[in-house]
Amino acid sequence: MTDDGTAATAAATGTLGYEQARDELIEVVRRLEAGGTTLEESLALWERGEELAKVCRHWLEGARARLDAALARPQDGGDDEG
């Protein structure tokens, strides 16, 4: 029943903030680079890393959209103060 585990993992990562996901992703990368894990453990770490990267990407894309919207606002008449 790997699908149930994957769904649970996806649900759990969806609630993570950017910093939490980033920090966990850093730890996953460290563990993968250090080696000493079985193939199965390495694959599980890789899959977790992919999910965490998606969470980070989602947060960063949202931040970019907010910045773009904020930068667009003053151009619509920000010089009218007085």
C-alpha cells in the first residue's frame, strides 16, 4: 500500500512552512551525500526530498507572485499623495 504512504507524506509536506521544508531538505541531502544507507532507504530519502523541493518551490512561487503584485501597485498612481 505505498500509495497510502505517499498520500500521507504529501499531506504532511503540504502543511510545512518554507523554512521547515528547506531545513528538512538540507538534512535529506546531507544524509544522501553521506551514504551508508541501503538502496531502499536512499530511494525513500530521494522521494522525500522531491516532495520537500515541491513545497519549497510552491512557497517561492507564491512569494514571487506577491512581490510582483506589490511592485505593480505603485505604478498605477503612487505619485498622487499629497
